[in-house]
Amino acid sequence: MIDRANMQGVMNVIRQAELANSQAADASLRISNEQQQSRFASDLLAAIQTVNATQMQSAETKANFEANGDVSVTDVLINSQRASVAFEATLQVRNKVLKAYQDVMSMPV
């Protein structure tokens, strides 16, 4: 027969295993969230750097056109419009992210 003390020991072992399992799941969830946050931040930084590079290329093309005219007007206009569209898209993404953040922060808990 199984005595009461032995049963309590088994129950304690089961509780400890469940606790360890839930703590491990929480730790893996935190790691996953941290990885996602760093990935989002790196993706956002890469997008901003791309827009900056596009704007710098546009400015360089304009300067070359003004200085010595070896760049065609169409290249200047295309690079200028490309930089403008990239900046406007970045601005719209920023506005959407800011709006989403404000919506989340105004939610009742």
C-alpha cells in the first residue's frame, strides 16, 4: 500500500516540476520578446539608414549637376523624387506607429 507520506512526497515532486516548467516557459518567452524587440529596432534603423542614404545620394546628384553639369536633369529629378517618396513613406510609417502606440496606451486596463 501507498502511505500518506510517500504520496505527499510524490505530490511535492510534481509541483516542483510544474513550477520549473512554468519558469522555463516564462524565461523563453522573455528571450523571444527581447529578440523580437531587437529585430524590430534593427529593421527600423536599417530602414532609416536607407532613407538617409537615398537623401544623401539625391543631394550629391544635385551638387554634381550644379557644379559641373555632368549629370543629366532626369537623373537629378529621379533621385530627388526617390528621396522625397522614401521620406514621405517613412513619415507615414512613423505616424502609424505613433498612433498605434497612443491607442495602446489609452486602452483601459
